[in-house]
Amino acid sequence: MSRASVDLASAARAFLTRPHPATFTTLRPDGTPHVTPVRFTYDATTGLARVTTRAGARKARNVDAAGPAARVALCQVDGFRWITLEGPATVTDEPSRLAEAVRRYTVRYRAAPPTPPDLAVVEIAVDRVLSLNL
């Protein structure tokens, strides 16, 4: 996956380090939205957001089913402040990429993510950002 990059104001970057959950939106094969709460990380240097999940979870299956056309959205909210990160997504269970996702999650949320046997990471190359009050 190629890395996208967007410029974020320092307030937006700081907001994305706070340990808030987000909603994660994917599209089911029939085109209807699937929205679920998740924890995620964002790497401002590469523009890559990561969501750890089970490979068999609906969100991962939706991304896989969409193939290279998969686009997703993460929306983090705190009161009247919010930020949405959008971009193309892929799912991987490649060990070094999983390790990086787990490392970043553990730093942000001060606890390791769940580690089911089919742990995978959805990687989002963020190419669009929408926000309010940041």
C-alpha cells in the first residue's frame, strides 16, 4: 500500500494521541455501511492509521472484499470536537506490521490490544481529513 500524507495542524495531531475510541466505517459487499467502535493509532509521519482486529471480523472482511477499491473512515469525537480520517485500506497479518500496530496501540492506550489467534491490522493510508473545533 502506498502511503498517503496530509498536513495536520498541531491541535489535530495532539487530539489523535488522546486515548479516545473512534467509529470505523467500512462498506459491506452489498454497499451498506458497517460502523463499529474501535481503538486505533495514527502515525503523522507516514499518514498511516492502524486498527487491530481479528482477520475474520466483519470490518476486515469488508476491506478484503473491496480489494484495492476499499475506502474506510475513522471518526474520533470528544464533545464538540471531532476528526475524521479517510483513505484506502488493506488488511495484513504480516508479523512486522502487526508488531508495529501493537506497539503503537500499547503506547496510545497504555495497554496491549487483545491478541486473538487471527490478529490482523487494517492499515489506512489517510488522504482526507475532516474536523471541527481542532
